[in-house]
Amino acid sequence: MELFDTATVLTRVLTSGVVMSIEKSDRELPGLERLLTKKTRRSKAVLLNSRTGAIHAALAGQGIGHGDSVALAEPDAETASFLAWLGVRVTSYDEPAAYDYLALDPANADRLGELAAGTTAPALVVDLTGLGFGPAAAVLTDDPKLWARAERLKIFGAYDLRTMWTQEEADADLVPGVQFNYRLSPLVAACVRMALTQAAQNQTAQARTARTQTVQTRPAAISGANQS
């Protein structure tokens, strides 16, 4: 994303006066959620402030925790270390994976929909850190229970963003045993959304240019054939 665009986005968020994820009037986080669900064709999105937070949410959303075992494609060293800290063992690579994983950067951001189409696990973890705006990630799912548990995990576990203002417990069964703060900043969400939007616009522009060039070269080829 160009520096001018980044400055424009940051100015918009800062002047709105809404810079925390617990603000009821925030529009940046819901905007990124809508974009991600549209791109991945998953019905629910959970935004988090780190890749490990998203992995934790993807597992906790399925009720997987300390002492449990999961099936995953070979995790990298960092993921393996985090899973060990959670007390989760990776015991099989042959069974269906607990979650699928995608890491986005400027080179592949325009292919999110294509990459997500090949995923089949109950949860899709999308690492957004590579887009350059700080640690950020998301969990995409079609499972409403997984989504609800993951949402609860990221905000200290006591209340969700919809009930914390009234201090009324919406669903006691969803309260995790350990509380975490995995909430994503609206500032980061706004920049990530702009980066993904621009990646899609660039892809469309490149496709349009390619079609135009193809059309322009056809008459020359036909003319040459007639002259011969």
C-alpha cells in the first residue's frame, strides 16, 4: 500500500475517535470481517492480533486444549513450540486437519479466494502479518459454535463484545478456563482491509490490461495473414 493511502486510512481512523476494538461504534473491524468472509466464502470471521492467537482460537473453538491431540500437516518450529505450550500434541498427519493455514503477503494477497477454495478443515487460519501492518490474523469458519468460542477467547473470556457493556453473561458454557487478550486494533484492521482491497483492484486492472493487449494484437495478426 502506498504511503499516501496508509496516511489516509490512519487519519480516518484516528479522527473517528474509535481506536479500540471494544468500541460499539467501530466500523473497521466489521468491515474487515465482511471482506474476509466474502473472499473465503466462509460465513464467520474472528479477527485476532497474532498468528498464534488465531491458531489458539481455531483449536479452542473446537474444544481442543491441554492434553488433547490433533492432526495437522507438519507444523513449523514456532507453531510446534506454541502447541507444546498449549499442551496440545500433534499425533497424526493422515487424519483430517484441525485447521488449514494460509499466510498472506503482497505477492499473494490477490489470490486469497483462490487459496481458500482448496481448504477443507473446520477452521481456516489466515495470517495477515505479511501485509506489513503488524501482527494480525483471522479465523474463518462456517461453524457458529467454533466462531462463538473463538470470539469469547480473544476478549478475556468473561463477556463477548456484545454483552460486556451490560455485564450480562450471554452463554456461560462458552467461558474458557484461561483468559486472553487477542483483540485486533481497528487501526491495523483498516490498513489490512485497504491492502486486500487494493490487491483485488490491481488484479482486476492487470486482467483488464491483458485482455486489451490481446484484442489489440489480433487485427495485426489477421492483416499479416491476408497480406501473405
